[in-house]
Amino acid sequence: MTKNQISLQNKLTARHSCAGGEKIQQTIEHSLHERVKELGCLYNVINSIMDRELTIEKIFQDIVCYLPPSWQYPDIACARIVFMGQEYVSADFKTSIWKQSADIFSEGERVGAIEVYYLKKMPDIDEGPFLKGERHLIDAVANHVANACKRIRLERSLKERLKELRCFYGVSNVIEKYHNDQRKTLQGIVDLLPGAWQYPEITCAKIILNNEEFKTDNHKSSPWSQISDIKIGHQVIGVIEVNYTQKMSVLDKDLFLKEEQFLINALAERIGSAIARIRAEEELETERISLKNKNIALKEIVERIQEEKKEMAEKIHANMDKLVMPLFSVLEKNADQKHTGIIKLLKKNLEEIVSPFTRTISKEFASLSPVEIQICNYIKNGFSTKDIAQLRGIAIATVSRHREHIRRKLKLTNKNINFVTYLNSFMTEKELGVIHQKG
């Protein structure tokens, strides 16, 4: 080989080595560029997730916009997030057979997926047309989304519990404020309900009780409702109903939270107790008024009876004075000495019918025996101890013992009080309506 040939070969080898180095350099630069895009995408995703002002819907929409520019062929890339039955897609989204995806898990359960599509075939690299770094990126985004959903769910759960507690406290205040006004109580409660549900801006409520309805101003029927019966004991007396005016849900399988069902059940029970109390108090008030009216009527009847008794007594007294008493005067003139005392006693006893001494003194002094009451009557009418002994056929000493017992029971022992005067004055005071009390 000549020197020229060797020189040419060396030049060709050097040129080939230079071209290979440039290719490696380009590959490294391309790889670095892709990593920078992936890191930028992950940075944007994390910023969106950490922004507590953003809703989960806005976070998902932002993420599907960040993904396509971060893949190797952004011009033909599009992305989608499927989560709890909802879809969030990038601009000009279409599905294709060239797809890279990562599942989103919540508490061990698949709840969605992140998908990136190429809209036309590209050369196979690591995972079909997708890079290994893109696999790491989509998995990392799915993991961050899962953690974000968990955090948001916990924060929202705390917020919802506070709203539910405020609602229950507010309901108690309404019941206490309106007390026995059933209509104001139920309207006040129904107005509190929407604010306790997770989407108050699209929530309305209604309470039906005894075919009477109490609604929020924005109420309208919808297929998205939550219901609980209002009962007193085992009897259903009404229903409480909460409606969403449109479908809303991304974080939960069911449209309504299970805690909201607990709340509506507790409120239905609380309303049932309040209505039972209101009805019981209304019944008591009705009975009280009825009893008051009956007492008034009874009082009028008693007063009328007393008036009639008084009128009857006056008539009897008048008839006695007019018809009976004159006869005693005739009998006293024509009777012998033996029968005069009996006639006088009979006259006094008839007078007792008009002015009942026996009933009055036995009521005032319950300790007096029937015999002692009769002897009081004799003494009041002026009969001596001897006269009483003859009339009753007993010894004078027995009458004297009775008198001593009577004075002791009337608390007149060792007092300088005339027995006859006391008994007559006692009856006079009773007839004048003065209560006599001794000791």
C-alpha cells in the first residue's frame, strides 16, 4: 500500500469515527430533551394537584393537556383520563391501537386509568412506539392522581361532616325557636337541608307531612333523590326528600354519600320526635282548655245548686214559721208540765232542720261522739243536767261526765266560759260564715 493509499484510508476512518460520535451526541441530546419534557410534565401535574383551589375535575383536565406535549411525538399524541365513569380528554382526542396506559387505584380497587394515544404508527422503541421514560412518567402521574384523590376525599369528608353537624345543630335550634308551631318548624328545617349536602348549589329539599308540603324555593323533582320516612312510633306520618337537580359525582360510586343517608335518617327521626311532642302538647292544651271549661261549667252548676239550696232553705224556714211554729204555741198552752219539755225539745229540733247545729259541730269537732253531740244540742237549747238525765233515762253523774268530756274536747277546760253561751255563739259565727278554730 502506497503512502497515498494509507493517507486516504486514515482520512476515511477519521471521517467515519466523527460521524458516529455526532450520532451518539444527537441520541444523548434527544434523550435528555425527552427527560426534560417528562420532568416538566410531572412538575406541572404536581403543581395542579397541590393547588387546593382546584376541583378534581379541573385537575384532571389540566393533566390531559400536560401529557401529549411530554411524549416523543407530541404532534400525533392525545390523552384521556377515565375516572369513576367520567372522561377527561385532550384536544382532538381520538382512540387508536397505539396506546400506553396506567391504572388508577384507590384503596386497592381500580377506579380509573390514564391513557396516551398516538394517532398513527411510529417506529417501535421500548414499549411499542413509546419510550421507557414515558412508561415511568405515566405510572408516576397515575400514582400522584391516586394520592391526590385520597387527599381530596379526606378533606372533603371532613368538610362534609362539619356541614352535617352544623345542619343538625341548626335543626335543633329551629325546633327550639318555633317550639309548637309545626309549619314554621318544618319550613325552617327544609331550608337548612341543601347546605348540608355535598353539592348545595344543585340541591333542593321537600318535607311532606299529612299531605302538606314544605319546599325550598328552588325545588323541582328529579331522578336523583334521597328519601327517609318520618315516623311516630311505627306509623309513617310523612317523608323527607333531598334532590339533586343534575347528576354530580366523580369521587364516589354513588351519587349521594352514605353519611348523607345517615344524616337524612337522623333528621327524619328528630322531626318525628318533634312532631310527636308538638301533638302531645296540643292534645294536652286541648284537654286543659276542655277541663277549664268543664270546671267553669261545674262551678256554675255548684253555684246554682247552692243558690237553689239557699232558696229551698228560705222557703222551708218561711213555711216552718208560718205553718208549723204556731202549732207548737198551741201545744205548749194545752200540754201539762210533763210534756212541756218534750214539746220544747221537738220545737228546737225542728228549728235545727233550718239551722243545722248538729251537722256543723260534728264537722268542726270530729272527736265528739254521737251521744256527746246530742247532749251539746240539749245544753244549747237550755236543758239542765237534770233535765237531760230525765230525757235520756240516765244518771245525773253520767251527764256530768259527758259535759266534762265535751268541754275538754272543745278545749274549754279550766276556762271561765258559759257552756250554753259558747254553743249558741259558735252556731251564730258559723251562720255568719266565720271559721271558728280553737287551739
